[in-house]
Amino acid sequence: MRVVCNTEAFSRKLALASRGVSARSTVQLLGGILLEADEDSVRLSATDMELSIQTTASAEVEETGRVVIPARIFNDVVRSLPGGELTLAYERSEGVVRLSARENEYLIRAYAAEDFPQLPKLDEAGAFKMSGEALVETVDKVSRSYSRDETRPVLTGILISFEENRVRMVTTDSYRLSIKETELATTFDGSREAIIPARAMQEVGRIFSGSDEEQVDVALSENQALFRIGDVLFGTRLIEGNFPEYRRLLPDAFEREISVRREDLIDTLRRVNLFAQRQTPPVPVSLDFSEGAVEVSVRNGEVGEARERLPATSEDEFHISFNPSYLLDGVSAVDSESVRFRLNESLKPGLIVPDNSADEGEEEPHFLYLIMPMRDPARG
């Protein structure tokens, strides 16, 4: 194999592919990038057997071929090179790849490509399109609630349901629950549900944000989800297991609905939460509603107290406390001018949704954030 390419352009593609390299595997091939030179481009592929990234770089291909190059040294060398042309030549007899740039030359020991895992291909017939911006926004909103506890793999994923022209994403860590519905760019034939690792979905969002594309092609198989963004194909294994019956957690009715200006509440929570100081167990933030107002407070015996008062549409006195970080996450995820609290008793789950009451004929909100309350030990 022998190819000539633009150093800067190739470096960007190499850095992207390197994000799919296994950092912990004892299998040497999984610590490398597969290069496949064919006609006028070089395909770069990497996998850790859970996710995979494939992309292409333009090149002048003087000799086709395939080789696996250790990703770390390869990436470090290429990104440190001066701009201009880069020549890559695989010398099979010596088992090395020769990198040449200007007067500089580097030899990197490489591996034959025959044993590199076969990576998935996108099934064009079964793929459908989704707005990339909508996907990124949806993933961003629900990613606040997925679990980081690897002992419960199902909760580290995003439950994604496709039906007709809509996609619904759901996450929960047992203390809060996020649900977001989004319209698809095309109609989905039938219905499909899968649990996709949340970190993989966040990587899809990062790849899209670094591209000039507008749409993402999505394809689901029995154990894989594939996302094509321009010339990048990202694949991830699905999580096996049963996602919690989240619909049962949603109350059928609420005793009170209260709206507060979102930006004012966010600013207040950021200030009073300074007194919570991320202790374990967390110091709760309390909301004390009265007629036309809410008092937001934190009482920390080791630090002190903070109180702020804001206008609210409440009509009676009501007290409820929450985990300060969880509450701020939920309020921040809402994108309307005001945030609406749907509440029952003080120790029953509350719902945070966008307040679209000013819009006539507004349907049920497309984003829901359910949050479990806390007991406030300062109140006995």
C-alpha cells in the first residue's frame, strides 16, 4: 500500500477514527487503526468491539492495500507534522509503515489486516433519516438522567422507540426520569425499540456537531445501531435487557401546577446550591410555595443557609425538597420561558415540563422530567 494525502485533512480523519480505538483491550489489533486504500481514498476504521467508527480521507492512491497501525503513536506523529503532503507506505516484508513528510521520515511497526474484526455496513433499504440537530438536542436533554452505575447496564442506556414519524428517547437512574419526543425527517415503517448506550449516543452527537451535515441516517439490527453522518459510519452494540416500565412511574393526575420563570430559577438554584456543596448524602434544596411566590432555600449545618424568593403562579402553601443537582438539571433541560412544576404530595414524584400555557391549542409537552423528592432533615 502506498498513498499520498494532505497532512492536515488526514490528521482530522485520523483523530476522529481514533475515538473508536480500545484503550483497555489486550488484543493488539483493537489498539490500532485499519487503513484500506482503494482508488482515490483511504478508509480509516477502529473498534473496541462495543462501538466502531469508519470514515474516509481523500488521497492519491499509488498502490492499494490494507494495514493496521497502532493508533496512539500514529495519531501523535501525524498531528505533530507540519502542513503539506504526507506519504504512507506499507512495507509488508518488514512489517512497518513508512511515513514521509518533507524531509522527515518515521517507521511504525504495523500489523497485517487479515485478523481485524469485520465491521458492520449500513443497510440502505432499512435505514431512515433524522434531523441531526433534533437528534443532538434530544440526546442532550435525556442524557442528564442516565445511570453511570455499570452494575445495572440497562440504566446506562437510552431507550429509543421509533414509530411512524416520531422518535422517543427515555433515560432513568432510578431517581429521575427524562422523556423526549422528536419528529423524524422521514416516516418509520412499523415500530422498533432498542436500548443504546448513552455514551455512544453522545458520541454520535459530537460527530454530528463537528460535521457540516444536516441529517443522520439511522439503521437498527438485532444487536447493532448504525448512524451515518456524511462519510462517517458509527456503530454501537445494543444493550440487552428489559428497560423499566417507565410509564407506570408517571402520575395520572396532579393536585397543583405551578410556573416559575426559568432563567430566574436557574440563577437562584446555582447560587443557593453553593451551600449544598455536593455532599454525600446530598443536602436538599427546598421549595416553599405560597400565594404568588416560591422561596428557594438550602440549609447546611456545616456551611450556613441561603434563601431566595421568586414570583410563582402558586395559590396555596406547599413544601417539597429535591436533590439540588437533579433539580437544576431538570430546570435547565426545559427550553420554554417558564418552567412548570406538576406536583402532588411532598414525598411523591414531581414532574418538570415546559410551560407552554400561552400557546393556544398546545398539546402535551414533548419533554418530561420526573424527579423523586427528598426528605429535608432540617425540618424534622
